[in-house]
Amino acid sequence: MATAKLTSAFPVRRQDFEFEEVPRYWVNGDAFMTHVFNGMSALFPDGERFFVASVRAVREVVSDPQLQKDIGAFIGQEAMHAKEHEKFNRGAIENGYDLKVLESWTKNFLAVANLPGLNSKRVHLAATVALEHFTGILSAQLLRREDIVESIDESMRSLWMWHCIEENEHKAVAFDTYKLVYGEGPLNYAIRMGTMLLATMLIMVAIHAFVAELLRQDDKLFNGREWMSGMRKLWGKKGMFRQIIPEFVDYFKPDFHPWNHDTEFLLKRYRKRLGFQQH
Ligand SMILES: [Fe+2]
Ligand SMILES: [Fe+2]
């Protein structure tokens, strides 16, 4: 009797974007917001390789065949994101920005994971689960916010929509892997919570430091108006970061699972918009 072939719950999509036509300020013609996104792009290549390495490190003990398939697709998606963001980052360097300094800071932030007490497969995977939650809710927020999507220059919009879709498709893979490998006894729950607090602090420091450095490269570091309006766009009432706080806090609930936040309708809408197949 033929058995149905098991496939991953989401696909790996090969992408090859061109970044020649990207304007200097490609988010709403606004230096601050462009640098928030540039800063995230500088974090991605090494950050996503860290995610992949931490899941791969425990993969052999994952006995669930469906999760094995999904881990394979997760690795494929993250590798593709790292490749495309790396290509964009090279283009930014050619445009006169020194992203090397940001990439070296990213390596320093990631080096925190090698400190005594943090240098273990379990803590690295917990950090990945935490940061995957962060990228998942931030991506969902972007997809929900048509005003932000439309403010991204057309030359960059597809890259970000594609990345946001896939972050939501695979948002539970690291989480499910952690639960399956380590369980959720009090110690493993505490590790997951502790790494979330540490990872959030580091990522927030990183993004704001990256924006400051890129504004410095633009001779706008001490431009008060730029900072005021930029911080309002991040932390004001409709701020991009402020609006994810409730979903961020949900992570601390003992019965939390990433799919408690149903983003399927966003996935359907944006897959259609980018001409991707529905799954
Ligand atoms: Fe990614
Ligand atoms: Fe991811």
C-alpha cells in the first residue's frame, strides 16, 4: 500500500532580488526608519545562521517525522533570508554605508551566547525560540500595517513581505523543537523566560545602537527632530515596536504557543499578493 509522502508544512522559496534601484532612504524617504530596517538587515545574516546552528545542534534527537521535515524547511528558509539580506547589505556598503561595523557589533552581541552559563545547546535553542517569537510578532505587525508596507520603497517591499511571510510560516518550529527536546518543566520554562529577557534587551540595544551609528554616518546623529519623530514611529501610540508589546508579553504565559496568535489570514493575503502558492 502506498503511503502519502510527508512534506513540510511550508516551502522553501528560492529568491534572487536585485537591489540596484534602492534609494538611499527607502522607507518613506525617512532616514531614521530606513536605518531601523537597515539595522535589522545587518542583524539578520549572522543572527539567522545562529538560529539555524542552534536548531541543527539538537536535530538528531527529534523523533517526530513532521517536525523533522519542518526543521529542514526552517533551515532552508533562514539560509535564503541570510543570503538575500547579505546581498542587500553588500549593496548598502557600495552606497557608502559602513555596515562592517554593524556586522562586527552583531558578532559581539552573539558572542554573549558563549559566556559561561550561557554556552549550551539548551540556552542557544531557548535564545532562538525567543528571537523567533520576536521576529514572528514583528513580521505579523508589518503585514498587518498596510501603512508601513506601503511606506517601504517598491524596490525593497517584496524582500520584506517575503521575509515576513516566512517568519510567520515557521514561527513555531524552534519552539516545538525546544519543547520536544527539553520539555517544559520549571527549569526549562525558566531558561526560556530568562533568555527572552536577555535577548530582548540585547536586540533593543542593538537596533537603537545601529540606528545611531547609521545616523552618525549620515551626519544626523545630533538631529533632535529626526530622533523625536523616529522614536515616535517606534514607541508612540501607533509605534511599530509599541504595538507588539501585548503579543510579546503573551510569551510569558505558561500555556503559550506561537500559533495562539493566528496569522493565517495574513499569510493567505500576502502569499496571494506575491503570487506564492497557498499551503
Ligand atoms: Fe528569517
Ligand atoms: Fe525565523
